[in-house]
Amino acid sequence: MGAPYVLSKPPGVALIGGGFIGPVHAEALRRLGIPVVGVLDLDLARATVVAEQLGGVKPYGKIEDLLADPNVQSVHIASPNPAHFEQAKRCLQAGKHVLCEKPLAITSAETAELVKLAASKPELAAGVNYNVRFYSVAREMRERVSKGDLGQILSIQGSYTQDWLLLDTDYNWRVEPDGATNLRAVADIGTHWMDLAQSITGRHITSVLSDLATFHPVRKRPVGPTDTFGGSAGKGAHVDVPISTEDYGAVMMRLEGGIRGVYYVSQAFAGRKNRLFLEVCGTEGSMTWDSQAPDELTIGRRGRLNEFLQRDPSNLSPAAAAMSHYPGGHAEGFPDAFKQLFASFYGWIASDRKSKPDFPTFADGAYEVRICEAIAASAKKGAWTEVSHA
Ligand SMILES: NC(=O)c1ccc[n+]([C@@H]2O[C@H](COP(=O)([O-])OP(=O)(O)OC[C@H]3O[C@@H](n4cnc5c(N)ncnc54)[C@H](O)[C@@H]3O)[C@@H](O)[C@H]2O)c1
């Protein structure tokens, strides 16, 4: 079992964005003993409300105030996607470590600039919160693939499905075009699946063939604010808004080494709350994992009995066991994956900062955006499309 993580001199962290996921960051940081010192939101009034909810941290109404705060050495960006680029850039320029929510930015030109900027500041940590690879069982899959337990990898399949945008009365900033790829389900949840697939196989996705569908060409935007996962606007006052972002996407892919892959995403799948499903197949076996039963892994065999692994640190490879802080039968899940990613991020900061980071880097985040651009282009022309080189 990995020891609970403690840093002797943890950096002070400020959050940008106090909606759904910002407070999840705060909770995971606090479980690691890393202090949350302040929060920036759209304006000072809103930041003040969130700062109170976070236990009386400092509210900032402007990024300049956050950057000028001497107690802030690291910034977690949890604002809507189109704001990430400018905020990440300014934080790095001001000498802050940056952990940015996914996707890193909305164009590959932006992500290339961020990768370059991060490379010019090797003393700063620059990561993207692809947290799914920090479930210990997901890491176990990666470890088993890398040591050849499945033989040669042939294919990887799966899906990421939710139902919180099923109705035309469901509304959120995500359904609006970002002005770049204008991808929604693929960028929002598909990039988690693709990050995991690449992390487990150790291979990049090199080309894609995609099909995208918008089931609600018009949605009813409530008059007034809406919360992420906040439910339907129902019969309240609303305005009709034309929608072009996809509710559904299916993506076939080729990965390095000849591996074939396919997955679909849907945010209109009744009854599916937040389910990432992935199976990886090799010449010696297969593995199947469902994020809604995250402590369980099925290992398929031909010619002998299939295996079932229930997470317990004593049953995991060393790298996966280090990400598992509770004994078997004591469920670990979504908040733990955040905690483990942050432990990796702040562990790297506490180290000599010369080793290759284990957390998803800006380069990983940039690659995801380039895959998204290929997916959007493929859907438009109905043809296989190569992922561009950096
Ligand atoms: N890793 C994950 O599992 C995960 C889960 C959910 C969301 N996310 C990502 O986190 C980000 C935020 O998503 P969310 O669901 O929390 O959204 P949200 O709408 O619930 O919260 C966003 C917050 O940011 C504030 N905000 C808006 N514009 C801002 C700006 N320019 N500067 C500062 N604050 C601003 C809003 O007022 C709101 O409080 C997105 O990039 C999303 O993709 C990641």
C-alpha cells in the first residue's frame, strides 16, 4: 500500500474556477496536506462566495491579483476550456506551476505555444488533469501491458457515456461552440478515453476516422446561470439556441505499432451517469475495465480460466500499488484519482525536477488537441485523417 503523501514544504495553491471541478481540486489537495490559499472566478462577488464555501480562502476578482499574491506558487486552472490558454500562459510567465484542466486549450497553435513556454521554464511543473490514468487499476493495466502480460497488443475498444445532456432543456457552456474544432463530447470526455488508451498501450494515436452527431440542433438555454451536471431547465424561462457541437461521436483509430482502436462517446445515453469503459486485447489475453466499478479488472484468457482482480495494494504491480492508499474492499474512485495525480505533480515539484514526469504533461495535452483537430477534420470530409506532428 502506498503511504499517504506528505510534503514538508508544500507550495500554496490558487484555483481558477470555482464551479463543479475547482472544489474537487481543493478537496484532493487538502487530503495531501497542500494548502489552498485562494480562488479566482468570473468576478470578485462570485469569487467571494466560492472562497467562503472553500472555508475562507482569499477571493480574487482579477488574475493580476492572484499572480501578485506571494502565497501562491502553483495554480490549478478549472475554468471553461476557452479561458485555459491565456490563464496558463500568464501563470507560467509569472513563475507559477500550472496544473490545467483538460483540454489544455482549444487550438494546436495555442497548445504549441504553451508547450514551448513550459519547456523554457524547466523548473516549473506544467501538467494537464487527465486524472483517469491515476485510478490504480487503470495503472495496473498499463503495467501489465508494458511487461507483456497480454502479449502483443492487437486492439483497444471502449466508450465514454453520460446522460446529463440528454434533453434539449439540458444546458451548459460546453454545448456552445469554442470557435476552434467546436467539438464537445469528444473534447470533454473523449480526450479522457484517448489519454487512457495511449497511456495503457504506450502508443500514440496516429490517424482517425470519425462520425459526429448533434441530436438536439436547438437547445433551451435557461435565463440565468446553469450548473455543470445541474439538471434540466424544465419549463422555466429560456431562449432557444442553435447547437452545432456533437452529442455523440464514434472514432475509429490506428495507433503506433499497427494497433487498431475504436470508441464512442455520448452525453445523451439515458442511465449512464459517467462511465468510461475500456478493453485492450493482445495475443496472450485481454483486460476489461469500467470506471463505474473502478476497483475491478477482468483479465480474459484463451485456453485457461479467465481472471478477476479486485483492487488491493498487495495484488497490484508496484507502480499501481503506490497509487492505492486504501486496503482492498475500501472503495477508491474519482476523488482518489485526483489525489493521486496531484501527489505525482507535487512529488515531482518536491524532487530535483529532472526526472520524466509521471503526470500528464503539456505535451500530452497538446497531443490530445491535435487528435481532436484530426477528428473534427475527419468528420467534415468523411475520410481517414492523420494526426499532425507538433
Ligand atoms: N478532469 C475531470 O474529470 C473534469 C471534470 C469536470 C470538468 N473538467 C474540466 O474543468 C473545467 C471546468 O469545468 P466545470 O465542470 O467545473 O465547469 P463549471 O461551469 O462548473 O465551472 C467553471 C467555473 O469557472 C468560472 N469561470 C468562467 N469563466 C471564467 C474565467 N474566465 N476566469 C475564471 N473563472 C471563470 C465560472 O464562473 C465557474 O465558477 C473544464 O475545462 C472541464 O473540461 C474536468
